[in-house]
Amino acid sequence: MRIRTSTSASALFTPARGDRSQRRQARRDLAAAQREARLADRPDARTVTAVDELDARPVYPAAGRPGPASARGGKLRLPAHRMTTAVAAGAFPFLAEGGLGSGGMYIGRDVHAEAGFCFDPFELYGKVEGFTNPNVLLAGVIGMGKSALAKSLALRSIAHGYKVYVPCDPKGEWTGVAEALGGRTIALGPGMRGRLNPLDAPTAPAGADPADWATEVRKRRLLLLASLARTVLHRDLAPMEHTALDIALDEVVADAERTGRVPLLGDVASMLGNAHRLDDALGDPARRLGAAAEDLAHALRRLVQGDLAGMFDAPSTVEFDPRAPMLSIDLSQLGSAGDDTGLILAMTCASAWMEAALSDPGGGRRWVVYDEAWRLLRHLPLLERMQAQWKLSRGLGIANLLVIHRLSDLLSAGDAGSRGRALAEGLLTDCATRIIYRQEPDQLAATASLLGLTGVETQAIAALTRGRGLYKIARRSFVVQHLLHPAERHLYDTDSRMKAGPRELSPIT
């Protein structure tokens, strides 16, 4: 029970005519009454008969709280905290990642896990959640080692039984690698000995119906001719121009079968210039087809009599061997003057020539490497061919490797909303693996936007050193240091000219 006291102010009345002692006593009584009022609401420990247990809990003896909960003797036990690996990876990026396993090609060292890192897109397909295709995007500024990584992937995958095709080698860097691995290199360019006929009929797959295969070969040839014409004309073809290509190709193939030789691009260009025969073959009484094919005839003439003469105007001097471990097309003699038209035409012809092996489902697992792809992304016909190959990668067992300098190269394919931009961004979407080497500061925002990088990942790619890259595989991230064998380092060296010593000057006589 709590006892409250009250004080009446009547006793503190001070008469107006009191003496000094009375006034002094009144002041003392007032101070005592105020002190008593302040203490009136405080409980008296001697009058409390019941104490709540919670109020007594913080009051321990001098030796501390007794019992097993005293936390003495190292017996403190806290309940375990459970979380999923996805939550742990978000709370501790690059630290809680368990890796991809030991299957595939050895790449190097996982920087944060301090463990070996292996990668194989074919092994990961179907085993990693969100890994939907084997295609790979590799981007990095000059001198950070992205070319060495591309060549390592090719060389080490051959040890696993894969084959490597390089349909466009604009700098001639893959020639030494192909020769060292027992592969072949076809060098094309003005004045070179190599010849390649893109109209060669590929060998029919086993069990294919002859009529169906002839229709497929005709379709491929028409697509190739249309792509070449669009590249030279820098526009789409009109409906009558498509008809002229159909008629001209059929007439050339019929003549080749009668004479027992293969059709050539020069034959198609000549047929397009023969207005009377085109009109007679179509049976058009208005005689308009020959006049509509004039631009096409001059466009294809460039490949047989213009600046690209001597490459595609004769039967092939080489034969595609699908059993070779590596095949590269050296186009280093083209496009050095700043005009990529010749390079694009040669790339289109080479791609069509290699499609026979790529479209064979029984050809095994293969890598197709597009080195310096920034030069190819600006041309719509090539983008369309690449998109078709990206879409069919799973069914054909092909892993496409797209090598560029920066992610903004994809934006150079066209204006926003254009078909070229849509195709380039589609290639990025169809790459389940993105390997990003160091990017310049002005490229970080575009890179983070296109790839959906977190703030931690964006900071990581800004500080990456040579040979170190950020691997975005499905929704998982790794920072990996690429390790080279001394023999690989010598084979992949692309800085030999920068390291060569100055020439000795001959004395003046």
C-alpha cells in the first residue's frame, strides 16, 4: 500500500505585522513543506509489501547474476541464424559464392574465393539456374588482356574435343594460334593466293532428301546474294530486284549443271547484266525485269572486277575440313584504309561458306569467335546473320564469342528504335555469360545500364587490373584473374611491335 501525505498552506500564513523571528520561522516551514511535497509521490521501501519480479531482475548481487545464464565460463550460446545462399550472396558479395565447380576449361584464380576457376558454357547449360544459352560476350579496353582470354578459351577447349571457327580475323592474330594447334588459316585479300567461292554447294547431311537439300542450298545462295547487294547498295532491295536475283541464280545454276562446273559470283553478275535473257526467263511481256536489275549487276560486279577482285571470282582453292581443330579466315589485308565495306563483304562470303559445317547438328561442340566485332555491328546484313546463328546456338551445339572494346559499341549499330540497334541489343540479351574487363570512367554508366550491374560490380570493373575480369554468369558474379602458361604468353603476344627495340641507324657516309 502506498501512503500519500498532503500539506495544508493554512499554517504557512504569515501575519502582516509579525516580528523577525516569526517571519524566519515561516520561511523554514515553507521550505520543509516544499521538500515534503516533492517526496510525497516516492514510494517508501519500508512500506512496500509486494515487489514485481521484473523490477527485481536487473538487481544482481555483487558476484553477478547466478545460474546457467550468467555468461560465465564460456557457456554462452546464441540461436543459429539461417538464410538462403541468395540472401548471403547479396549481404556478402563475392565472398559467399561457392563457384561453378571443377568441370570445364581452367581459366585462372577466383580472386575473392582464392580458388581455381573453371568455365565451360556447355557444361553449365541445364545445371545453373538462369543459364539459358552458351553464348559469351567479352568486352574490355585495349591492353587489358581480352584477346589473350579469347585465345585461351579456344586453345583449352580444343583439349576437351571442341572445334574453333574464326570467320573474321581482321588483324591476323589467330593465324599463329591455328597453325600451332594443327588447324588451317585462309588468307583473303587483293593479291593473295587464296580463293573462296561462296556459292559452293555444301555436302548434304546423311539421310537428307536430295530435293529438300537442293531447295535449302538455293535458299542459302539467295540470302547470300541479297546480303552482298544490300551491303554495296546501302539500302534494302526492291521486290523486282529480289525477282531478278531469283531468275539470275536459277539460270546460272542450270548453265553450270549443263557444263559440269560450279556456279560463280561472276556468272550471277553477268546474268544480271543480260536484260534480254532475264526478261525471256521471266516471261514478262513488259520487259521490265532487265532494267530493274541494273543496280544489282553493278553491285555484284565489285566483287569480281572491282577492288575485291581476285578473292571470290574463281573456284575455291581451299576445302573446308570440318575435322580440323581450328579454322580462321585472315582478313587483315582488308579494311585498313578506314572503309570496312570490303571487310564486310568478305566476312559475309566467309560466313556463308562456313555455314555448311555450322549447321550440321552432328558436328560436335564448336566455338565461333567474332574478334573485333565492333566493326561488324554497324552493318545490318551481318547482324541479321549473326542473330540467326545466336538463336540456333543451343540446337547446333555452337558457343558464339563476341569480342568488343566497350558496351557502347552495341549502341553504334543504329539509332534508338532502329532495327540495327534492336538486333545488337538482342545479341547481348542472348549472351548468358558476360565477361567485362576494365572500362574507362566515362563508360561505367552505359555498362552498368546495359548489363544491370550493382554498385559494387560497377566499382569493381573500374579498378580491374590486366588479365582480371568480372564474370557475370546468369545472375552470379565472379572476379577472376586469368592465368597464362609461358607458352601461351608467347603465342598470344599482341604487343610485340610495341616492345621491339629501336632500329640501329646506319652511319652516314
